[in-house]
Amino acid sequence: MPVVESYKQGTPCWVDLSSTDVEVSKKFYTELFGWELDPMDAGNGMTYYMAKLHGRKVAGMMQQMPDAPEGMPSYWANYIAVDSADDAAERAVAAGGSILFEPDDVPNGSGRMFFAIDPTGAQIGFWEAGTHPGSGLVNEPGTMIWNELQTDDVPKAVKFYEAVTGCSSETAPAGDLQEYTSLLVDEKRIAGALKLPIEGLSPFWMTYFGVEDVDAGVARAVELGAHVIAPAFDVPGIGRMAVLMDPAGAAFSIMTGLAV
């Protein structure tokens, strides 16, 4: 079982869902992935739900904030581990990013975080661990298996993440894609980046969850109210995957392959 106790700087470490209808989201993901949800007081009358699998935290979700822009859809936010949120925020600005949410402590000593917009327009969270390092279980069914930046200017975005976290990168051909860029920490592939596959989309980070069987996972997700964005397909040397939209409107991917 791929248990994780800590994350090196530059590694995606957590994902959480901002939902326009958290009750719908709770029902969908608990039935799809078998998660158990642990409610936590998030202040201002809000509740944050810690999703657990085999007793370990794997993701979070909460109702969209009341002050969110009108029409803001549900979305999965990705977080990258950093040793110091404050230092990383300074580097983010110096590298051409903008701060969306200033570094702040999370209650109960969980950690310190901030949100930034990278120079290509993708939102990303940065997490300085306290008592909560991030997902305690990865790379197996029902848990985070991959994190991928989809953007209109991959080199510009990658330069930003390298400057903020010290990660490195490598770009190579990948199946039907012209090229795929991997982000690396200590020479290990920890995330990916590619040019937006659909024109008109805004840059964003895609969350991939592991499943035992992608086709069965798609069928079950549809049964629970999801929509299929990209039907199941194979990526040579990697695995099989599909892109879905949950009943509250958040896009995510499911995948089975080498990492599961």
C-alpha cells in the first residue's frame, strides 16, 4: 500500500474540491471511490470534508465559498508541497505569477498555504505542511495518481514552477501527443504538463484518480450522474484513462496503469 508520510518540495501533495453543491458531490464520490467523509469546522459556518480511504486522508471537499464569482463552476484544486509558503509566494511573484490568496495558516496547525495564478493563467495551491502533510495514500484505486497542467504555453508555465519549487523538467514525444513535459523532483516524475487539448479552455490543473478498471469506472460514474468528456482511451506505455465531469460540474480524470 503506497502510504506517504511527507512530500518533497515541488511534489503535488493534495487535492480538494470546491463544489457548487457539496451534498451532490459527497454522494457521488463516496459511492464512486468508497470514501468516508470526516466533517471539520472551516469557520464562517462552512464545513470542510476530509475524504478517507483505509483510514488515511486522500482528498478534501467543501461547498463553494459564498463570495465566489457568479457563475464559478465546481473544480478540483491542486496543491504543491513547499518548505515555506511565504518564501514560495515571493518566488511566485518574482517568476511572473500573481497571488490569489495570501499565505495564511490553516486552523489546528494543519499547515500554511497560498493560492497563485501562474503566468499562463492556471490556478495552483502551495502547501507548507504542519500536522497535515497531504494525501496519506496515493497511486491506488480511489486516490490521487497524477496531476497535470493543461495550458496554452507549456514552456512559460514550466519555467514558473521550476523557479518557485526548484523542480526540473523533461519534454519528449508521447503517443498521439506531439510532446509531453514531465516535472521531476530528484529525477522522479511527479506531474505533467501539456498544451491544452481543447481550444477555448482556460489553463488549469487536472486531477487524476486511480481506479481498478477504467471502463467499469466510467460506467459507474455515469450511473451516478457524471458526464463523459473523453471516453476511455489507451496511452501506450502509460495506461488507460478517461475524462469525466461530476454531477456538480467539476472535471476530473480516472486512470489505471503503471502507477496503480
